[in-house]
Amino acid sequence: RHQDFLALRNVNLTIRRGEVFGLIGSNGAGKSTLLKLVARVLKPTEGRVWVKGRVAPLLEYGAGFHPELTGRENIFLNGALLGFTHKQMQEKFERIVDFAELWDFIDAPMRTYSSGMWARLGFAVATDVEPDILIVDEVLAVGDEAFQRKSSARMQEFRQQGVTILLVSHNMDVIQSMCNRAAWLDHGEIKAMGDVAETIKAYRLSQGIS
């Protein structure tokens, strides 16, 4: 026996070019599913998702990485998945490893990396591809404090360059400081959307947080 489960219901939103749009909600609310639809990792069973521009998804740490391949090999594998040629990734390679600070481990298998190292390499690859749209799922929650500052600074650079950013975070301070608008998802439905402060307030009230 099985039961159909709708991860998202009647979700209708437009994200404008160049804005930073935040998604908030409890675990299991449908936030990551929505990001995967925009990134074309999943196909909607109903409705449609219209995306214009190059998308760089950073959905979960190590998505697209193979644990038996080295960090170097995974950089080129990820680049191919994002539509870049080997030559283009060779031009990006040193920048990516410099940002991730992984020169000592770049030729070691990814299975030997810590979760923080996976996170640093994943972020470095996803944010070096000059995307039109950056999809970020809890990127600032992983890694040490220095890496969090570094990744936050890069996100701000993208924001200033007019890159569209779709950001999921449980950190309301991050949503408040980064986003132009936000939506609160609950059990697959949008409960509030628009002004960031008002959306956060509505979500917190639902959680019993004043």
C-alpha cells in the first residue's frame, strides 16, 4: 500500500531578475524540493517552472561529487555537469582551489575529506561559474567561522553584481540581511510572502517565538 504525498501545493511565485529571495520554514516544509525544481534536478508533476539564465545550484554539500574521485577530478566533473568544457575548467581550477584552501588535499579521494572540506569545495565550484541564478541551500551553516565569513562576502559580491539568488536558511539574521523578499513555506504551501521582516514575524509567531 502506498499514499501519494505532495511536497508542494499551489505554489505560485515570481522571482525578479537581480533580487535575493529567501525561503524559510520548518524542516520538511518543501523548501529544498522547490530549489530542486528550479535547478531542474526534479520535474514538477503539475504546473511548470520557467527559468531564464545559467543556474548554479548549491543544493547540498557534495551533490555531484563522487567519493572515490579526487578533489581535482570532482572539480572537472562538476564543471561538466554545469556545462563547461575541460579547457574552461582548467582556467578556473586554481581560483577554485585557492578559494576552498584545499591544495594539500586536492589529489586525495573525496571520501577522505571532512564535511567542512566537502562544503568548501562545493561552494567554491558553484560560485566560480559566473551564474545568472545562484541557488543556495543552507550554505552559510557549514564550515568554520572563517569560511562562513568568506562565503558570505562572496554572496554579497554576487548581490552587488545583480545575480539572482534563491536562498534557503534557518538563520533569520542571514535572511534579514541578504534578502529583498522572502516566502514562508509550511507543509508545501506558501503561508506568507513579501516583506522580509513581516514574513519572518509571521513564521516566528507560528513557532511560538515572539
